[in-house]
Amino acid sequence: MRRRRRTLTIALMAIGLTAIAAPAFAGPFASSNPFDGDPFVVLTGRLDLPEGTVTSDAIIFNGDASVAGDVTGNVIAFNGDVAVTGNVDGDVVAVNGRVTLGPRARVGGDVISRDLPVIAGSATVGGRVRRSSRFDVNAGQFAAIGRFLWWIATTVSSFLLGLVLVLFVPRAADATAMTAARRLGASIGFGFLMLIGIPIAAVIAMALLVGIPIGLGVLLALGLLYWLGYTVGAFALGRRLVAPPRHRMLAFLAGFGILRVLALIPVVGGLVWLGATVWGLGALVLAARTAGRDQASQPGVAPVGGPPVPPPPPILTG
């Protein structure tokens, strides 16, 4: 029991440390590019290059692009519109969308747009402006490509997180999996409270002004915390399919494989992610509560052997 409490404590400390460290890793994945001069690539969502930022190329596979900074190379949107109000030394291409140039926009190369481009009178274009009908592109294909690339990225990151859980805190992983199986309803209930309650608490903390740093830190850490819950849910699912004494890694691979295959299915993948995340978060909370109660209710241990024997009285001599 003592070893179980120790491993659970280590696991919860790891969760806290990763949540604290999450803001440090959030920058490279934000919508603005923090690495001036490096290529700016977005899989799906939106590409925003603010004024005063410099990048070599700006490429987005699925979504719109807004360029107010400086691009020394090309701007390409495969499935979305491109709006330029800054400077682009190369070409601006909207493979399946429209190019819009603002009054202060400057493009050194060509402007290529599938839809009719919109160019302000004071904008500067060094090359040709043409509307290309040869871009007969199915928007659904690029959306599918973006989802697949996102699936690869999330699969690799969650797999590494699962390896850390199974290899470094195996007993804590077993405890959460056992809790998830034995207390299914409670795990789902507490998981929903975590999923909804943490963002609300962070927003309330930010509204109080003094809690703005804490609130921002919690919001930035939510992604990592949710993926931790998803990983725990994958292991719990695998443990129900691959029971002890078979190795934990086999159980994790079984549950993780099933969830990642289902993640490829539109809509179904999102629902599966939500269910696994809620289940895993709730199991983490319940396992931590159980460990805390066990530690508080453990009675003290009396010393073995009873009280010490007093020394013999001294011998008096006449």
C-alpha cells in the first residue's frame, strides 16, 4: 500500500510539473510565428503573420492566411483565402481560394488565385496577376490531408506521453486503470467536471485581475492535461482487453491502437477523443483521492518489543 501511494504521488507530481511546463512549450504551436526568419507552416486552422514579423515562407494546408508582416519567400494556401497587407518577396498563391491585396501590400512575384483576386489600387505586384482555373482542387481532399497530418502529430505526441506513463510510473498507471474499470460512472462524472470546471475556474481567475497569470497558465496547460487524460483512457481501455499478468506495454498498445484508428473517422474520432479524455481525467482524480484517504486513515504503528528495560540498580558496597 505504501508503494502504491508513493507511485501515485510521483504520478500526480509529474502531472503538475507538465501542467506548469506547458506554457513553455505552447509558443511553437501558436498561430503567430515566434521564430523570425524560419518557415511558417500550419496544417489546419489559420495562419496569422502579424506586422513586424519576418519569415522565409508561409504555407497553410487547410485554412485562411493573413500576412501583415514580411515574407522573404512565398505565401501558399492550398485550401483557403490569402489576405496580404504586408510585403511578400516571392509569389502569393491561393490554390483553392482567393487572393486579396490591401492598399499597402507589396508582392515581388506573381499573384495566382483560383477565384478572382481582389487587388487594391495602391498595391504593388512585381509579376503577373492571373486567375488559374487549372487548380481544379477538391476542398475535401485538402481537408482530409490536413486531418491526416494532424493525426500523425497527435499520435506521435500521445504515444510518447503513454511511454512515459507506462515505463516510468507503471504502478500509478495500474492504479488509474483499475479505478477507471471499477468506478466507470464516477470516473466519467469527475472527468466531465474536470473538462468543464478547469477552464471556467481559469476564466474566473483572470476576471479577478490578480489571478491573470494563474489563469493564463492553466489555459495554456489545458491541452497537455487533456492529452494526459486521453493517454490514461487509452491504457485503461487496453487493460480491459489485455489483463494482468500480461505486460502493461501490450495493454497500452492495444488501447492506444484502437483509439488512434477510430480517430481517423470524422466526427467519430472527436467523440472517441472526448470519451477517452473524460474517462482518463476522472480516473486520475479518483485515484488521487483514494491514495489520499488511504494515507490519512492508516493507523500509527506501535514500536516493536515494548518499552525499553531499565538498567539494573547499582550495587552498594560497605
